Amino acid sequence: MIGKGVRTVADNILLIDGNSITFRAFYATYTSLDRFTNSDGVHTNAIMGVNNMLDNLLASQNFDKILVAFDAGSKTFRTAKYGDYKAGRQKTPDELLEQLPLVKEMLEGHGIVHYELANYEADDIIGTLAKQADAAGDHVLVVTGDRDLTQLATDRVTVAVTKKGVTELEEYTPAYVQAKLGVTPRQIIDLKGLMGDTSDNYPGVTKVGEKTAIKLIKQFGSVEDLYAHLDDLKASKMKEHLVADHDQAVMSKDLATIRQDAPLTIGLDDIDFKGPDYEQLRAFYQRMDMRQALKRMGGQGTAPAAQVEYTELTADNLAAAMQLHAPVAFELEMLTENYHTAKVEGFVVADAEHTFVSTDTSLLQDMEFALWLGDPARQLTVFDAKRNLVAGRHLGLDLHPDFDALLASYLLNPDENSNDLGQLAREHNYDALPADEDVYGKGAKLHLPDRDVFCNHLAQKGAALLALRPRLTTELANQDETKLFTDLELPLARVLGDMEYNGISLDTAILAEMGKQLSGSLAVLEQQIYADAGHEFNLNSPKQLGVVLFEDLGLPVVKKTKTGYSTSVAVLEQLQTAHPIIQKILTYRKISKIQSTYVVGLQDAVQPDGKIHTRYLQTLTQTGRLSSVDPNMQNIPARGDGKQVRHAFVPSEPGWELFSADYSQIELRVLAHISGDAHMQEAFKEDRDIHANTAMKIFGLKSADEVTPDMRRQAKAVNFGIVYGISDFGLARNIGITRAQAKAFIAGYFEQYPQVREYMDQMVATAREQGYVETLLHRRRYLHDIHSRNFNLRSFAERTAMNTPIQGSAADIIKVAMVRMPAAVAAAHLQARMLLQVHDELIFEAPATEMDQLRDVVAGVMDAAIKLDVPLKVETNHGRTWFDAK
DNA sequence: GTTCTCACG
DNA sequence: ACGTACGTGAGAACG
């Protein structure tokens, strides 16, 4: 063993100027300061900047010792000598001050020593240690945002100064200083003596700037030698200034000199880099809401100590598995996200005592075991109920999970919806499960790992699920969301799973024929457009199209995007009269969209059974709506030429039809209900045309007869605007009026519907007070930016506070209807199947003979879903295809 | 992987 | 003074 202080190998040492780096990090993202806050409103931009810089440094080389030095306070031996030192500096912003102790805490998490010393600046600490290290033959990297520290550079000490931001560094070695300034590092002090420093507020010699100082020091070597040989200079204004300011020059040099003999209470032996305490660091990142950092850390340091003992499940010990006690964790593992097509690679079934894992899915075909697993009375905990239900159904299982960690987490906070159990568990302070990505890889590297690695991972998932269940259950109760979870979302997962599993039939012959027609039209348009442009180009490229329109053809630029000219519909419509090419491009765009996304895209999505099986994402949107992927069945064209594609959606059985039912004006009805506005409620109770009603109100008309179509159109836009969280700017832009006019409309609206204004104000106030808003069924959305000092972010949060209870409550309502629908359909002895949901609309297929009854059943369930103070209105249609059912 | 454009409620 | 309507997903281009 090597004795203390006796070292045979040079150490690699990193010394960081903590204050200066934190300041740089803070100001690097100062303009979007409020984008970086945690849920307590604490700013984190500087912490994140320092953290990123550290990560980069630590990745670039191995350090044996690291110290981050901080200033102890504004009073130092320098201020004692010269009262004005660093005087006149602006007060450090509170948003930065609050981060300094947190930066230190983060350093501790990284296992890095930090230090400060009364009366000395961080520079002096670094200077002193750098000198000691240099003498010991170690290699030192000094990192700072302050150029003054370059005076410390030697053959063994490199000074890296941040360039822009904090991650790009400029490294100063003696040779680099020489090349850049023509002096040695030590002579930088002499330069500062002559030049002074405006930011540190000391003077130097009058009229001497960098150029003159460099010339003088190159000639004389130092301030002292300069004054010793002042006689060599011929008489000049400069010489007079040098003589007059001699004392200032000497003092300034003294101030600029970084001490290398500060009375430190620590030494090189005290700054060993121990490496991070992952647990502490992870907790810190979580508290700061530093998601990227958490993600980068991944499962590092998550103790494989948390190895879960497991038994391989075989046909011989199925009986033992069936002895497991409630609650039981269950998970079907797939490597890809589309569970309609993915292979189930294995499964885990576990309770608090025992864990069984298997890669043999045929075991699930065991009748007794399948019945045991699917017993509705069994408390079964899963992660993503719908995924397990659908995949299970493919294997012949009929599961009845009573807890879903993903759904629960989503309801607690819609931001916490990671599809990775390990990551989601970490959000809830369970750290023992690595992310799937770390075990299976991703992209091209995705693979099934070695059998024991895979089984162990599955076993860990079982343990994580069991650990999460009680905490999430408690939190749901705390947030008054238990019913929302148990009675709505969990049953909905089954309903949605059935809809997806059923799928909707697509007549691909119809699409193929459409495709042929469209290809022809596109080819013709393409040639015409090339002729107008004078040359061929890629007309699907907004970039190339921009060049053609605004450079080749010289059309006026209406709007720019971040990267170039905007060529969106709004822009092209304004240019329509300017050139015949525009109309052709608009038509091309329309047809091309229909062709690529719908005609081709939908055919590609058809499964071997001739059906489309979309996946509804139940835990994605911030409002509680569903979304739909692979393919998106919620944005099939409903107007214009594109609507023709709806002809391709047909019933899956002969003699059947498609049936659709949609809520009329559900969002405005919800608004009338939750605002309690008497005027708006009256309009709905009397089933009046709400847009015409609003037109009468804001235009001050006596009767509905006076409402012109244009007034109604504008009033409709106002109604929409209200739902979105109105702004005069947005309304003005939407209907092409001035901002002043829009403002007048809004004022008129609020005068006529006074309780709507109260509701808007109340929601913003609620968001400010409690940090979140809620829907009718207590679905929550947190709005961090509501306190932001950034106007944009704050305004956005305010509009969201107004919109989310409306959009989210409408989502609650249709979800209630969906959950009740299967029982109602069965009770009426109908064969009808619910196939799709499009936010305020449900689509079914059923025998043509059932249509009349189906209308009563479906409209009845939808009407009665949630009792509001205004009636809900449901409109229905049916026909041979989706096109005809609208 | 990001940006632009456009489809839906 | 700031500069946007709310909520989504997919295809194509491009770095």
C-alpha cells in the first residue's frame, strides 16, 4: 500500500470555478428561464447547465480529484484593500441565488467536493491548489467562465474558458496564450494592471487598453520593469498617464493577481473524486424535475442487489403458481409496441412471496391456469391493462385486471405516462427496475437478451408492480380519483380493447380504384406546375417550393418559418390571385395528402383479416381525450374530396350497416353547465341554434331572423375561441378581423354571458392557487407555467386552465357512455358492435334490421351518461358505409 | 430526429 | 413589449 502523501503516479485533477460556471449556465438560457422550473416553482436552468457541463467533462476524461470552488461572499481581502472592487455590479437575480445551494447539493450527489473560504474568491482557491498540484507533478484542468484565470496556465495546468453556453470550452495553455496575446500567462496580470477591469471595477492606467498594454508588456516584461525603465520612453501623453497613474497600476496588478498561497483548510488529499451516489442523485433529479438527466442516468446504480428470486414456470409447477395470494402481479412481455402484431416473449406472475417467470406462452393455454388467471375475483395488477387484455386475448386468455399502474399514474398526473414500467416506477420512487431500453436495446439494436437476463427483468417487473400498487392506490384516494380509476378508466380499457380487437373492415378495392384516379390527377398537376415554374423540382419539399415561389417567381413573402419561407395553405390562399401556379399547388397538396396518408396509408394498415386494428392511447393526452395510432382513425377526412375515403369503411358482415352517433355541441353544453351561465343554459334548454344565438347577443339583434350567414360564421368562431381560452389575437387571426374588433366581440360576449367570464377567471385563479385544474370527474391536469414570468408560457397555461375542464369533461362524458354501452346493447339483445370513437362520436356496425333499436339504445346511453344542467343532444346516422352514416 | 404541412374533433 | 387560438397523428423532406 502506498503511504499518504507519497505518490508515484501523476493525478489528473479538475478544478472548477463554481460561481462563474453557475452564472454562465444561468445566463445561457436566461431568456427562457421559466421553461426550467420544477413543480415547486424553483428554477433549474443553471443547475441543468452545470449538470450538462459536468457530464461532458466526466465523459471526456477520467479525473482522480475534483474540486468546485465557490466565493464565500462579497467581502474579500480585495474589497478590504480597495473598497470599490466589484462595486456597481447588478444584484444577482433571485432566480439564480436560489440555485446556488442546489448546485452544491447536486455536486455532492456526483461525489464531488466543493469548497469556499472566507475573504477569498473561488479564483484564489483554485490558484492555490493548482500551484500545489503543479509542484507535485499532477495534471490540472481548470474550468471557468472567467478569462482572468488564464494567468494560471503552465505546462501542467490548462485553463478551459467557456465559449458560448457552458459546454463549449476554449483551452488556454502557455503556448495558446502566447499565440493569442503574445505574452506569457503570468504577464496577463501585468496586462490587467495597466488595463484595469471594468467588470471588477478597478481602473488601471488612463487611456491604456488591451493593444497598448500588450505592446508595453512585450517591450518591458512587467509593470515593475516598465516603471523602472520609464525613462526609455519618449515623452508622450501615454507616458504622462503612466506617471500619473503609477499607484493605480500597482494596485490593479495586485487586485488582478490570483493568490496561490491562500490559507486553505483542505489540500489535494481531500478532493478525491469518489463517483456518484446514484440514489442521492436520482432523488435530487426527481425533486428538480430534471427528466433528461434522469433519463441519461437510466438504470445506472440501480442495485442489481434488488435481484428477485424467481422460479421458472413449467407444466409441472403450475399448481404452485395457482397458490399465489392476492394481489397478484401479471405481465405479458412484448418487445415492440403494437400489441396486435407483437409476439409475446414471456410472462411473469408473482405475489409478495413468490415469483414465477416463463418464456413458454403455451402454458397459458392450460385451461385450469387460464381460468385461475382470468378469475374476475382475483386481484390482478398489470401495467397497461388494454395491452395485456388484447395480447392475452390473442393467446386465449380472458383477463380481468383490477389494477393498472400505468392508468393510475396517468390519472395522478397525465405527464407521468411513460410506457416503460421502470421509468414510471422511478417517477414514483421505486428505483430497482431498469428501463426496457437498457435491457432490450432500441432501434436496430433491439433484441431479446439472454434467457436469464430476460427472466430476471421480468421478475423485477413483477416486484415493481407489487410495490407500486399500494402507493398509487393511496395517491388516487388522496386526489379523489379512485372512482375515476375504478369505475371509468379501468373498465374503459376493456371496452377499448374489444373495439381494437374487433377492428373495422376496409374495402381495399375501393381505395385501390381511388388511388388510380388520384395518381392520374397528380401526374397532370405536377407537369402543369413544372411548366409554370419553368423547371422540375420536388414539390413535396416546402423548402424547394419556397425557392420556386419566392425567388424564381418573385412572389411576395407573406410569412416565414423558423427555417425559411412558409408555404402553408393560409399563405398560398393570400397569393392565389398573384399567380396561376398557386391554385394548382393547392389542389396538388390536397390530393397528395389524400393519396399518401389515406389511400395508400390505410391500405398499408390493413391486417390479414381485411380489417384495421387501430390502437387507442388511453394515457397520452393532457386533457383525458383518447388518441389513436397505427393508423390514426380519428382524423379520417370528413369534408371535401377526402371524405370519399369513408366509402372504403364497410361492415364486416353481409346485411350489416355502419351506424354513427355524435354529441352535438358537447363542449359548449359542458361550458354552459360548469359556468352556470343562465343565458347560455337557456339557449340549450330551448334547443336554439347556439351560434345564431351568440350572433344575436354580440351583434345586439332582436330576433334570429336578423342574423346573416356571415354574422353566424363570426359568432361560431367566437364560441370556439371561448372554448379554447379566448384571446383577441387568436380570434382576429382566425376570422380575419382587426384585433380591436376581436376585442370588442369578446367584450360583447362576456357582457351577454357574464357567468362564462366568471368561470374563465375562476379557472385561472384555481390553477394559480392549487397548481392544477379538474374535470367534472376529478381528472387532473397540472399547469406548472401558470406562475411563469414568461408571457407566452403563462398565457398558454391560462388558456389551458380555461380549456382543459371543458375538453376534459366532454371526454369524461363520452367515456362514461362507452363504458355503459356494451351492457345496454346486450340488454337490448342486439348484435351491434362498437368500433370507433372520434372524440364526440361513436361508430358501430350492426345488422341493418337493428338500426331503429340501436338508435334508441345508443342515444339513450349517451344522453344519460352524465346529468348536466342542460340537455345533451345526440345525432345519429346509418348507412352502408361510413360515408353514408354521416 | 426535427421541421413543415395538413387531416380530425 | 411580449406574440397564440385547445387537443391530437402521419407523411415527406432533410440534416
